[in-house]
Amino acid sequence: MIKLDIGEVVQRSGVPASTLRFYEEKGLIASNGRRGLRRLFDPSVLDRLALIALGRAASFSLDDIAAMFAPAGPPNIDRRMLAAKAEELDRTIRKLSIMRDGLRHAAACPAPSHMECPTFRRILRAVASGAAGARTRKTPSRT
């Protein structure tokens, strides 16, 4: 059976060796022995690294990703977790779109002062209420 040494995995995946060792410590990937001092991996590690990269790009934590990997066999991807993450990303996209539109408006606003612009003031109120809501939710309750 073909085995890839850590250098080949680095070259093919673009993932640094230090990250591969860290992923191995976390149980996300596993080496299958050594050739001298170099770790050896099954070629399927490349698919696993691609799944890890996809999960990280979608803002999943390494612990979330690890929970999706069965010790052996294909990943056990929780579809409800994926749907929840998609909803979270939708909310983030909406917030970022509003921010982008507000910045574009502020950059082109013809008002003599941004503080005189009703649209800019509405954006300020929206941002302030969102920030206050976030602070309120993160503050531990005192009972």
C-alpha cells in the first residue's frame, strides 16, 4: 500500500508540517508509522485535510470538526449542525451587507456632515442597538 511521508502531504495539501502534527495531536488525522523520523500517512489523509479546510472556512471549530470524524470509516457529518451553521452565515452575510451598504452611502453622501444625514444616523442607531444587544447577551446574569 502506498504511504505518503509528511513532506509529500505538505506538498500536496499545502498544510504546514507543524499543522499536520497539531491535527494529529487533536485526533483529526493519524499517521500510519514512520520512515526514519518522518511520519507516514495513508493517501486518504488528503481528503480528510480538505474536509478540515472546508470546515475551518465555514467557521467550525476544530472540536466541531473532530466530532464529525469517526475513528474509522467516512466522516459522520451532522446535517443539523450544517444547517445551523448555514443560518449563522446567512445572518453574518446580512450584517456585513448592511455595513457595506452603509459605508458606501457614507462615502458618497452629499450631506455637509454625516451627522446631518438621516440614512447615516439610522445606520448609527442600528449599529449601536446591535452592539448594546451583544453586550447584554454576553453579560452573565446575577441572581
